[in-house]
Amino acid sequence: MREKKRVVFIVVLLEAILVAAAIFPLFGKDAVYELGPERMRVNFGTVMQDGWLAVDESAGQAGVMADFEQISLPAGGYRVKLRYQSDTDMKNLCTVTDEGGSFGLIQSDVGQVFAGLSETDFNIWLFRGTDDLGVHVSYGGVGAFKVLGLVIEETNALARMRLFTLLCLIALADAVWLWAYRGKRRGIPLENKDVCFGLFLIILLSSLPLFTDYLVPEGGDLGYHLMRIEGIKDGLLAGQFPVRIAPNWQFGFGYASSVFYGETLLYPAALLRLVGFPVQTSYQIYLFLVNVATALAAYGCFSRLFGQKQIGLLCSGLYTLSVYRIYRTYCFGALGETLAMLFLPLLVYGFYRVFAWDVSKEGYQRGGSL
């Protein structure tokens, strides 16, 4: 017993050290990089007296008007701020790329330009240091547009991501260890082990499209659902709860999307955004959790409906990996349908309990436990 306590103490101490090491980078993230006009490579437009750039329709050109190249930054989270003047909405953009072409090095939002504002800012996540970061300012070919400044500010978003991920991994490792320890003491039936392994495979196979640095659908409903997640995040930051108006929609005037479409189930993805994850990563993690919930719900309902764990596992696989569900989830981005399919097994099992369950069984009147 004393030896076991010593092992537990050592494990807890190591976990505490890892958490403390992950908390330390949260502080002191205040570096500011101001990029002057001398760092700007002009592709077209008129250079003003202060060195910055202006363009209008008379140029007869559109595309990337200016590049800031070979920017050196260490790994971390950053906020890019572009100061400008524009008389058009959503025609001009500011984007960030890794000129070195390293796979998975960077994730970023896109800076949209609005006529009513003088500055746009967006976040980037650098997972490794780079000397080849590029910031690109694009002109849409309509109206007048001036570039007046560019600033990159360091944030602690990446450190928050790593701390959250570490806490989740520690919780998962502890849960697995406790499950194995309990199984060693009391024994775990082989059938239960087979079910756990089968559910793991089902979840893994249904989530394979999520283990990429991109999202599959190019159209469909994906963009709208990502905007809904961003709207909830922005609303929470603005002090709303529950969020009824996405404050940054419609050029900053806001839009009551959640009044017309229920968004309660999207809050976990928005909370991941608040932690610091990019919207794409938040969406991918959220879909993975939905796959986990769907597989478990289908198994729980069908195994009770048929009275056999093996049949429940088979039905869970057929349901979670069905072609229709995979297509609507990944190829069309129909998140509403995906969430609805999470609850369909519960609905089927509920009807079974109402119409086919033995009325003399204990707990029938109150429905019993699932």
C-alpha cells in the first residue's frame, strides 16, 4: 500500500510540474512588431508621401497589392492589425501565409475590410518559429483603398491551447489508469473490453476526415455554421448570455441568428474559441465530440433495445459510419442534421420503451433509466 501511495504521489507531482510549466507561458505575451513601409513590397498602386500605399479603380488592377515578406516570429499566438481607409465593404482582404511552405506551421483567420472602420485585426497561430511569414494585402478592384500601417501583437492564445490540451490529456490518462486499476482489482469481462475496443474503432473511423489541417466541404452550410460559432464567441465576449445577437455580423451591426436557429449545442465549440483554438480546430474538435456522443448513444440504445451488447455494437457501427451521415457531415457541412442524428437513436429507443416495454415491469410509469 505504501508503494502504491508513493507511485500516486510521484504521478501527481509530475502532472503538477507539467501544468505549472504550461501556465508559465501565459504571462508576458506583450511583444509588438511594427512593420513600416520600408518592409512593404508594392505590386501595384501609388506610393504616398509617408511611404504607404493607395489604389483606386483607375488602376484597373485587382489582387495582392502589397506584401510584407520574410517576417521572423517565434512560435506563439499573434494578432495582426492593418490600419487602412476604404469606401467599400468586404472587397479588400489581409491574409497571412508561410512563404516557406511548411506543412501545419500556421493557422490564421482572415482580415475583412469594412468602410465604417479604420482598422481590421485577426489572429494567427504559429506552431513553430519561422523566418518566412508573409502578410498580404489584397485589393478587390472596386473603390478607393489605402494601406496606412501594419502591426503584429503577441498574444497567449497558443499557450492557452497547450494548457487546455495538457489538462485534457492528463484527465484522459488518469481516467484510463483508474479504469485499468479497477479492472485489475475487480476484473473486467472480456465482452466489455471488446465493446470498448469496438467503440474506439468506430469513433476513430468516423473521425478520420478531421485529422487534417483543412475542412473538406467548399460549399454547403459550413461557412454559416462557422459564423454561428464565431457569433456565439463574440457575443459571450460582449457580455451576452445566452447570446441572441452575433455582434460582428452585418458589418458590425449584428444579426439575431440564434433567435431563428437554436444554437445551444454550439456553445462547446464557442468555448473552445474562447480558450484560444482557431475556429477550424474548434469545429474539428467539436465534430469529434459529436462522433463520440453519436457512437455511445447508438450503442447504449440499440444494445438495450435488442438485449445484446454485440448487436448494439454492430448497430452503432452501421449507424455512426452510415454513408448518408458521413456525407452530410463532411461533404456538405450539414451540422444541424449531424446533431439531429445524434438524438435519433434516443428517439427510437424512447418509442420502444413507450409502446413495447412490459407494462408490469418496475419503473414503467416513470420510464426507468436508460
